[in-house]
Amino acid sequence: MRRKIVRGAAALAGLLLVLAIWRGEPQSPDSVTEAFQIADVSSERLTTLGSVVGYAGQGDSHAWLGIPFAAPPTGELRWRPPQRPEPWTDTRDALAYGAPCVQLASPFGGVSDRDPGTLVGDEDCLFLNIWTPRFDPADVPHGDDLMPVMVWIHGGGNTTGYAGSFYEGSLLAVRHGLVVVSVNYRLGPMGWLAHPALLEGGEPGDPASGNFGTLDLIAALAWLRENVEFFGGDPGNVTIFGESAGGKNIISLMTSPLAHDLFHRAIVQSGSTASVSLESAVNYTDEEPPGVVFSAKELVLRLLIRDGSASDRDSARFFAEGLASPEIASFLRSKSAEEIVSGYLEEPEAKRIDPPRVIRDGVVLPRTGALDLFARRGSFNSVPIILGSNRDESKLFLSQDPAYVSMRMGVLARMRDEDRYQLVSRLHSDLWKVRGVDEPAAALTRSQGTRVFGYRFDWDEEPERFGTDLGILIGAAHGLEIPFVFGHFRFGDEDTAELVFSEADEPGRRFISDAMMSYWAQFAYAGTPGRGRDGLLPDWLSWGTEGGRFLVFDTPADGGIRLSSETLSSERLIARLAGDSELAQPEKCQLFRDLFEGSADWNELAYRGLGAGGCRSESLSAGGSE
């Protein structure tokens, strides 16, 4: 019994992390192949590259794992747009997930049974996975019977994550007659690096862009346009859906001229419109305009110092500026993935990196930000869209912050002040909704009318474990809706699933999950969620409809599935913060900085006039690259 309690306590500590959007796959690649799968000859399908055979999956499904959609981006293809893969002659087994892309192991990320900060993954990682209802070859749908396609883009801050078994799509595919796909894409500096030297010497017609991760997603969609019909999918009806960084990538695809007509609907779960300017991503920090600390040019300086070619930043810059572009490109490609990633570590023991990604370069992505584009008809890939957030997004992160929680036995979090915890969580979570739902939904409604839908996920019925009420500590946290969308309540291991979910809350969970799957599928079929596939759910009205702005997902005990018009704005959040009588003035100022500093939402006048005493503005940076 003691062993199970200790194991459960450790799982709870992990749970506070794995609920994050970056939560992708809790195990190493070697352990996620779903044991040994046996090829099912009835699953053999002929693609444009050769035949693939999958296996009989869960719930009367077929699954094909680890299909390459691009050539390995290694050697001279590192930091190149994805190239067409080589065809094969023998039937290819598609029985195991491909390798994760290069990343640092993290409890938030794709591979978390390694020590945090350990380099994991492989540069040869451009694979996709497909799930469909089970069909014999002669019965695969065709013509008017082709099924809608739903393509999942995983989260992870665009630095971690993995299209692994956490996003297993068989239940969604079988229940609603869909082709469900998940894709890998290059991450971190392997996926987004805009050094000018790397943009030269490519193949004729290749886009000169450092948005390689975005280009990978475009290549996956192009592969599906050519091949998904062989699996019974309709290439003319593709829905892209994803969460957090996956949602952010969907926003970027909506603005990319290179993604035009590769998808026809979009679902953004806890996403954002954030991006960085080309100058921020490329320039030295002392150029004008300045680059960020981990810009492409600053990376070269760090690598030159680390390999002994220079002793300090000044000598490294003098050395770098004497190199021709081909020499810089060769220098970068000569470095191992570990050396490249380590160039982004602020200190050797750091566990995560923060390189520029999703770069407004004027090639793959316009120089104008997504919000401005969304307000102008004809300036983006206009498709029906669902935008949503979780009511308690920030609790995933606050539950790890020693300013708000204390730890018992090193793993069990207790809130220091529950009222303060709830107040701070609501401010941060509401700001997520402003930036990820309300602002883009309002802009899109102006340009494309009624084809915009919003939601908020409110489920918070986790049980109490080891004296900690997870319903309060975690609630409807960032990433928690993912298992509801896919219809299975797994977090990769039985202990963790048993902690966050209980037998008592199963009816409510199933109620919400069934509804979300039904709405998502109906949206994929028709471009509007309506009343779900069976027509029995509440009518999900568009964002701009009078009396109903967005849909709330909750259990019948907490109000059920219902429409709400509780729209938010940065100004309303500032007014709420200013008027709070429970917060001391210094804490109000600190919260204002936590919420807005360095972002495009920064308001110097509002900061100086906040509350009764206002706030002092020294050492603040106004404006951002979002």
C-alpha cells in the first residue's frame, strides 16, 4: 500500500505538469509503439510513394503510423524547406510512431521519462499517422462517400511535443466516420532559424524562409492532398485542429499564402496569434531594430565562443562578419543538434529554450500580424473557424509556482492562499481568452461574418487526492480538454489517469467528451458545429450572433452546455485589477507587469494610474513582437 501511495504522489507531481498543452507523450519513443503491432493485410493502401500496411486498431479502426511525408531534413537538408521523400518498392510497414523531432526532454513535452534538459529525438522526424474506420480495400470510401479529414497539430511551445499515442485518433475516427491524422514538425531552432546565410543556395523555387516548422506542416498538408483519398479521406474537406502552440501554428497557416487551399476549416484550442518580426529573429541585440537575445546572429556568436573560435562576444562578432554566407551556413550545419540546442541555454543547467519561432518574414508568413490581417477580407486564408480556451488555463503553471503553492514531501502542492490563487489564476486565464479567442474572433467576425465560433472549457470535477483538491488546484487547466476531444481519458500511464479522473466523475466527463467529439465532427462535415452530428445538442451559435457569443462546456451539475456572452478585453481586466479591494498596491503593480509587460497590450498610462496610488515605470519595456 505504501508503495502505491508513493507512486501516486509522484504521479500527482507529474500530473501537475502533463496537463499542459506541451503535454504530448509521457514516455520515450521506444516505449510508445503500442507494443508489437501485427500488420493487417486488409489495411494495405497504395500511395504516390508506394504501398503501406497498417494494423487493426482500437474500436474497429485501421491505423497507419510513422508514414514519411518528407525526406529526412538532415545533412545538407537541415534548415531547408522539406523535400519530397524517396519512393519505396516493397510494402512499407506503418506499425510504429516515428521518432520525435529534436527537443529537450521535459515533463511538459513529447518525451518525459528522461531527465529534464536531456536532448532527445531525431532530426529524421517528419512522419504522420492516420486513423480511419476499418475497411477492406474494396470498401474504402470514394467519390461522394469520402470522409472529412481532421489533421491534429500538437502543442509544446514549438520547442517540445510529439505526435504520439496521447493523440491517438481511432475513437474519433470510428465514432464519426472521419480520417484523423497527426503530424510531427521540426521544433525549436531546427524548426525556426532565419539566419540570412541559411536562406541562400536552396533548390529553385524553394521559399527563402526560416519558418521550417511551418513549412513542414504545409508539406504534410500537401502530402495529404495527394494521398488521403487512398485512405477514404476527402482532400477537399480538411480540418486542421490543434492546441496551444498547435493552435498558434494553425493561426500562422491561416495567414500563409503557401497554405492556400490546403485546408478548409480550423479549430484552435487555447492558441494565440503571437509571432515575431524578422528583425527580432535575425538581428544582433545592438542593431537597429534590435534582435532578441537568442536571435539567429546571436546564436552564431554563442557557438563561435563555445567552440573556441572567439573569446568573447566582440571578437566573435568581428570573426562572424568576416565570413561569407556559405561559410556561416557550413559552420552551422557542421554543428550537432546538441551543440545547436545548447546555444540557446541561458546557463548549462537550464532545462528549456526560448528561440524565436513563427517569424513574420514576408515569405511564408506576411510581415503583418495575424490580428490585423484577420480584420481585412481577402488578406488571409478565410475558412470557418472555432476558437476556444479553458477557464483555468493558468492553473497548470501557477500550481508549480512557489509564490502560490507550497510543497509537501517535495511533490504535493498546497495553495498558500486559495482566494489569492483563484484571483491570480482568473486574471491570467481570462487574458489568455482575450488573446486567443475574443480578439481574433472579433476581428474574424468583421471579415468573414457568421463562420466564427467560440467556446470555453469549464470541467473542473477532479477528485481530492492526498489532501489536495485537484478541482481547485488544477480545475479546467491548460491542455485538460485534449482527452475529451479524442474520447479517451489516458495520460500515458494508469496511475496518472486514476489520479486526475475518478469513477464518480465519469458520467460528467463522458457527457462533455461525447458532445465535444460530436460538435468537432459536425464542424468537420459542415463547417458549422450546429447541434452536433446527431442534431440533439444545444445549437452552437456563431460568435457575432445576438445573445450567444460562445459555448461553455460543463457538466449538467455545473450548468451544462450553454451559450454565454461574457466577452472580455484587456481594458476590462485592467479595470478589474485596479478595482480589487483585496490586493495591496504593490501586488497590483506586479500583476499588471506579469500580465502585460513586453507585450503589444502594454499601456503605460494605465500602469501609472493603476488603483489608488499608481505604479512606477522604471525598468519596463513597452510594446512587444506579438
